[in-house]
Amino acid sequence: MFVLVFAIEIQQAITQRGNMEFADAIIGLWGFLAFFLIYASIIGVFLVLRSFFKKPPKKKRSPGRTTRSSH
């Protein structure tokens, strides 16, 4: 991500189609990190909720074995 942000800033300086400012690059990186953390939090909450509502798997019994109670 750092390489992409600074490549865009350098491209702006070379083509003179924008102002190359270090502050713009830093704010862009912070924005990316903020949105990524929001996205990761939403996915994390979704996964936790899904695990709570997921039914436990049924245990399979072997067809040849029977269980007897020893009462």
C-alpha cells in the first residue's frame, strides 16, 4: 500500500497534474487503515454471530457397534 500511495504522488509530480504532498500520502494511508479496520470488525462480528447460531455437528455411530448400559 505504501508503494502504491507514493507511486501516485511521484506520478503527480512528474506529470505536474497535482501537488505532490507528503501529508496527502499519510492521510490516504490512515484512511485505508481506518476503512480496513471497520471492514475487519464487521467480518469478525459476523463470524462470531455465525458461530453462536451454528448447530453442533451430529455424532456418527458405527453401524456394527452397539452400546449397552451397565446398570
